[in-house]
Amino acid sequence: MKITLALGLLAILVFTGCVAQTQPSVTSSIEDTIPCPCGCELNLRDCETYDPTCQTRAVVQNQIGRLEKEGKSPQEIITYFEQPELPSTQEILTAIATEQKSGYTVILYFYSETCSTCIEVKPLIKDIEKRFPHITLLHIEKRHHSTIFSQYGIETYPQLMVLLDGEEIRKEFSKNDDIITFLEEILS
């Protein structure tokens, strides 16, 4: 009787599809959504499959893990990695000229979407925008704005350039640098 009951329950489970169906993890669904910034035009999961040595993807995956530990929802994590609509080169040059003509300080952030260090410093850039809302911070991406990189002689990134009172103050940095203190000293 017990054997018949056990076999009956097993048959019900098998035929109703209740046998160990795995749900995709939150991380894997996030990785299916976020494109890898390495330039491969794949999402993170597919990039890992086709290029397991991709350094850029590994940095993004580490940041996803950090954001999950901070209690961010999947949608907040996906939003964090969305690429902003970039202005044209002409729009950036016009903004720089307008701000400088008016006597305002401008911060230029030079970066590349495929640079793992640039991805790591993204929280620092967001912090700069929050701490200095009165200062124009322009994002200048290598592939989209290469002429501006050339115009200012930028060869390494990430790099900040503060345009203040006719001077160009440059700072290469990484996630370990205290970039906020650097800016506070310059802007005070």
C-alpha cells in the first residue's frame, strides 16, 4: 500500500510538471538584460559563454553582486547600468563654450564604455553629480566623442578635467582615489 501510494504521488509529480523545475536566479535574469559594455554586442550571460576571458564583463558582474548585497531590486540594478543618451560632439562643445563664457566652472569626465576602470568609477561620478549640482559635469565618451578627446589631448581615461577661470586642471583617477577631496580643494 505504501509503495503504491509513493508511486502514485511520484506519477502525479512527474505528469503535472512539479519535478525540480529550476527558476532562473535574479542575477541571471539581470545578466540576460544588461548588455556587456566590452563592445561584443551581447548581453552579459552570452558574453560569458562566448568570451569567458572578458575583463569588462567581470567588472560589471562584480558590481551587480555589490548592488544586490546593498539590497537593490533587479529593476534598480538594470537602471543603474543603462547608458545615458549622449549629446552630440557639437552639443558638448557648445555647452563648454557657453558655460565658460558665463564664467561658470565645467567638469569634463572623459571615459570609455569599454573601460573596466571607467565602469568601476561610475559610483564616484554619480557622487560628484550629487555633491556638486551647481557645476556642469559633461560626460565625454571615447567612441562617440573622439574629436573632443583629440582636441584636449586625452590619451588615458578615466580622467576629469576641470575648466576653471581659464585653466585646465586634469586628474586621472581610479576607484581608490579620493576624487571628491581633489575637487573640493580645487573648487574652494
